Amino acid sequence: MGRAEARRAGQHAAPRAKKGVIRRLFTWKKMLGTFFVLSLLTMGGLFVVYLMVPVPNANAQAEMQSNVYKYGDGTILARTGKVNREIVGLDKIPTKVQRSFVAAENKSFYNDNGVDFKGTARGVINTLSGKGKQGGSTITQQYVKNYFLTQDQTVTRKLKELVISLKVDRKMSKSDILAGYINTSYYGRGAYGIQAAAQAYYGVDAVDLSVSQGAYLAALLQAPSQYDWTTATAGAKKLVTRRWNYVLDNMVEKDWLSPAEREGLKFDMPHEPKAAPGMEGQTGYIVDAANDELAAQGIDKAQIAKGGWTITLNVDKKKQRELVKAVDRQLESKIDRKKNKTDATVQAGATSVDPKTGHVVALYGGVSATEHWISNATRSDYQPASTFKPLVLTSALENGSETQDGRKIDTATLYDGTSKRPVVGSDTPFAPQNEDDRDYGSVDVQKAMNLSINSVFAQMVVDVGPAKVKRTALDLGMPDKGFPERPAITLGTMNASTWDMAGVYATLDNHGKKVTPVIVKSAEHRDRETLTTPDAIGKQVVSRQTADTVTHVLQGVVKDGSGQAANTADYQAAGKTGTSESNKSAWFAAYTPRLTTVVALYGESAKEGGGQVTLTGTANSGRANGGGFPARIWADYTLGALNGGSDAKFDLDIARPEKILPSVTSSPSASTSTTAPPSPSRSETTEPDPDPTPTTSAPATTSPPPTTSAPPPEPDPDESTDPAESGGAGGNGGADGGGDGTGQDRGPNLL
């Protein structure tokens, strides 16, 4: 062999040698061994990771829920909270709706171990390659991601998801995992969880979802924003329709839906999106009143703020709407808040109660809870004025009280109605002025109530005893706020809200059985027992005869007295007007056999810090008295709330008044007409006279007032404007109550 041949032979031999080395290094045995070693290392590594990675606590957002406030009929008034979610159990989700989610996302859910290794591996590869979230995962994995982890697209999070899913599948039931998944998923429209989604897309609770609706919500989870039917493109609508069919077909495949039922199903298009109910209008006032009531029952506002509550109210949606309309028609449409400084100070408030149940069926807190933060329905910084006078009569009847000269007080009892007449028998001097400083001479209690004569009821307080009057008032439901035991309480100089007064008048309406207004029907939370409001109807606090007799008298106020703006043949009504000192508040508290409502106007300074100001000049008129705007609002609302009227009649057990006309206690300055008083003038009311037999009036003699060590002083017009503090004259003598204490600002007679 020559050198050339040898060289060529060597060249051919080198590759063979090199190839042999590679084969020796990568034999199938070595490769298989390496695979097993790597597999063991991987398994060992995963086992270590499994041991080292704990199941964490839920992430903060996963447990955040909204509170849901509902009207009495179950429709939603408001949702509050940062996350629109209301967690519900599987018992509140129809079985076929539950299974639609399994059919959409994970058909093997009930049998797998909670992990899809292929899907997870694909997800890891996609994440590493920058393709985003294109990996598949089980319902368990998605639940773990939503509840325990975050939405971050990282390899670390993916591996944690896998490990935690394995642990969760071992520790939790499939039902609990499915419930967690359905309640933590995001459905678009700001809705987290199936309950919020059911409301957002179909306006129903989850328990009322149909199979077709459930299949849509299940399909929606793949791409919530893209698949929202109302905003989807034509292409997206085809995709969501295809997925909806896919879900239903899978249900048939799994025998969760019969072919016949599947054939009959049609796509149920979702509603147009609506903004979540906020706190504007009356909503904020109602929610605050409900929260205050819950706090009084032991559920403080910090607990409520955590969310998860479904609070059903006693508020009647229709009546609430009628009350707002009545205020708009009778007040807001007649004032100019922007151009009239007085109109800008006017605040309206109202509370309406069912007297048989104590349920607060409607409430008006102001122009809007987002504009005026204080609720005019529940604020108690104004005086209820002469709406207190019926309580004075109630106490007199209940205590069997007598006048200073020993006459039993009833509806026919005669009193001296002279303006500025000093009360007799009191250690505290008091001589209130009647409206327009008018002297009425001898009048019976019925007429005195009709015309709200201050001098009569001031004397009656003394005759009964201020302490007894206060005791009766507290029993009826008046709050003990700024409530002195002095004759001036006849003018309603204590503090009270429309809510308070609605309870008081509802108690009279309910024949003397205590009514405590309640706005919450029930409060439910998945982690607590359902809280049910205690019975709002209490014990008998005054006798039925006492309460009914006062009702009979108050019917006269509506028919013939200062409350005539509320008089109509469409319903029977009993009530009382009230206008506080310096015309800072005006009230109308009244009731029918089925509804008790108190309406008030308050003068509130528009300056920072507020402050009470006069209502005089509202709507470019004179005094804004209780028989004006409040009575008109009351009448408008009541007519609407009673669906145009009611034929219900007061069922009254009325005390028989005395028929003998005794002498009249009068002051030295009393009108000379008291020397021969006329027969009692009984105002015609809708109830018949309990004793229509005519009587012969006996001539009366005038008895001098009992002497005291020092005669009561004449009122000083420059004294304190608060009669309760000064013990002096007080009041402008308005038919509805106290005044400015100066004897000035005399307006026309307000009836």
C-alpha cells in the first residue's frame, strides 16, 4: 500500500472512531438511566416542594364581599363595599347551573386529583416563551389561583398553584371547591361571584337562574369582557354562542341534561348593564338608618364594613317612591334653592310607619344623601312643637287628672283660652302667648286642640303635673332629650325626630300598644345566624280608651282645625300640626287606621356648621307652619301610599265627656266672656258623638285663681327666647306652638 492509499485509509477510519465514542457515551441504557435519575430527582424535588409549600390563608380580595340592602319585596336597594361580591352556598345555586360550570371548564372535575399536569406544563412553557396565559387548568387550580394566590403570570406562581391544588383536593370536598370557584371568579360588569353576576346580567338571584342563563355565565368566564353580549362584536357573539352550545352539549354527554331538555333551550340574552345602586337620593339615608338599627342590636358598623351581609328592610318600594314624589310636588317644585336664600335653608324630613307592625315603610332624609349628609328623618336637634300637645291630653286622660278647682279633665272640659294667661298652680311662672296674641275666652278641650291654643295646654300640663306628662310621653316613645319637667313642655320644647314622633303617634293609632319603629326585617351572613328584628309591638302603655279618645280629638284637628290641608273624604285621618319657636321647624304628625306618618320642615343655615334659622318666608310666603307644606306633603303621600284612598275606619272606644258645665278657672286678666261660658262646641268629626243626648247647660260662675305667696310676673318680652329656660312667657303664640319669646313676628292665624 502506498502512502496515498494509507493516508486515505486513515481519513476514513477517523470518523468511525469518533462515531464509536458518541455511541458509547449515549447508549440507550445510559439514556434510560439518566432519565430515571432525572425523574427521581424531579419527583424528589417536587416532593420537597410539596412538603415546603403550605396552603396559605385566603388573599385579601377573595374574602371581600359587598353588603346587599333589599326592599321588603326582595328587590335590591343598594350594594355597598369595594368588591361587588355576595358569597352564596351551593344550596343557593341550582344543581344544573352548578354542573354547567363543570361542563364548561373541567368535565373530569368530580374524578380528577385537582391538577392537569399537561395544562400546567403548557402554561409554564407559554409563560417562559412570553405567550401569556394560554395554559389549561382544572377548576381546583383556578379556585386556588383566585382564592389563595394572585393572577400573576409567573413560573413560581404556576408551580405553587400546582402544589396547593394537590393539597386542597385532598383536604376539601369537591362541593366546597366548586362553590369556592363559582364565588371567586370574575364575570365582568364589576361582578365577582355568581350571585353578583346573576344580578348584573339577568336581574335575579343565583337561586333563580335557569339552565340557559347558567350556561351563559359559565361560558362567560373564558373572556368576561369579550363575551358580554351587550357590547360584544359580531365575531365575539358567534364565539360565546358556540361556547354556550359547547357547555350544554357537554352536560348532555355527562347525563346532566336530557337531550329533550337540551333541544328546547334557547339562548337567554342578558340585560343591558346598569350602574350599581349608589348612595345618592334617599338610599344613603335608608342604609344609614338600617346600620344604626343593627348597631343597636349588637352588630357594630365595623362588622358591617367587613361585608357579606344581606340586609332585608321593611321599606315598601312603592310607598318610598310616593313619599319622594310628594315632597317633590308639594315642596321642591315650589321653592327656588338657588335664588332664594330662605328656600336654600329648607330641609324636609319624614318617617312613615305601619302602626300594626311598627315597620318603617318609607323615609325621607333630605334632597340627597350625597348632598346633605344629615338625615332629616332621624335627626333630633329640633323641637317637635305643638305635636306634643296630644301627649299632654293623653296623660291627663290616663291619669284621671283634674283641673285646679277639682273638675275631671276630658274632651268637654272648659279652659280659659286667654293669651298670656299665667298658669295657676305651678312654682315655675309661665304665661304663653297664643298665636296673634288672640284671646279665645272659655273653650273646651276639643276646640283648644283644633286651634292649638297654647294657654289651655300650658294650664293642662300644670293640672296633670309636668312629671306625669313626661312619664306618659316617655312611655309612648318620646326620647328623653332636653326634656325638662316644666310647664313649657306643652310647646314641645324637648328634642325629637320624625322617627321618634312617628313611633309616638303610631302608638296612639295602635290603641295604646307601644310601637317602636323598625326598618330592618332581617340581616343574614353566611358565617353567622340570621338576625331577625325583635317584635316592634310592645305592651299596652296607655289604655285603649285613652288612646282612642285622643284619636277622636285629633280627627277634629284634621276636619275643623289647623290640619285641614290633610282633610279628604278618601280616608279617615287624625293628626296635629306644630310650629316651633321662631318658626325654626314646622310639623304635621298624623295617621289613618293603616298608616302613621310624620313630616317636618327644618330651617338650617347654609353656612358651614349649619345652625337653626327661621322658615318664615319660604316660597316667598309668610310663616311656614305645620298646616302648610308638611300637611300638604302628608296628604299627597298618604293618598298615593293608600292607592288613592282607603275605606278603613277608626275603631274607637271613646271616653264619655262630662256634660255638666262647671266653673272656669281664669286669670285676673281673662276675657269677660268667661263669666257665662257657652255650651261646649264639639267639632264635627268622622266619628259620631258617643253621647248625643242633649243636655241643659247650667250657668257657670267664675272662680278666682288660687292665691300664691307672690303673683306670677308678667312676661318680659326681652327675656330669654327659650321658654323652657326662662320659665317666662315664651312663644309667638302660634296655633302650632312656641315662638321667639318677644311677642313679635305676628303672622296671620294659621289653621
